Amino acid sequence: MLTSSCLTNIKSGYMITNQLDRLKQDCSELEYFIQRLVKEGNDNRVQKIQKKKQYLEEYIQQMQIAPVAEIAA
């Protein structure tokens, strides 16, 4: 029988998966936005958006590793 704490862990796992999928989509959309800014010649904004994209990619990578570390512990 599943306990409430077990169900909470299952639900939070799905939520994290959904959040990661959304963040990956956002990251992809940022790439297209960067390309558009480059064409417009808006170098200052390109640099700022690239920093945001880099942070987002690092965060996604950390979140993908975190569940694996929890399972191993």
C-alpha cells in the first residue's frame, strides 16, 4: 500500500520532470531569441541573454544530477 509520503515523492518527481522539460524549452527559445538579436545588431542584449541561457543550462544540468544522487544515497 502506498503511503502519503510515497505519493508526495511520486508527485514531486513528476513536477520536477515537468519543470525541467519547461526549462529546456525555455532554453531552446532563448537560442532563437539570441539569433534574432544578433541579426538586429543588439550586442549588449545578446551578451545578457547568453549569460541567462548559460545559467539556465547549468541549473538544468544540476537538477538532472540531483535526483540520481538522491537515489544513490
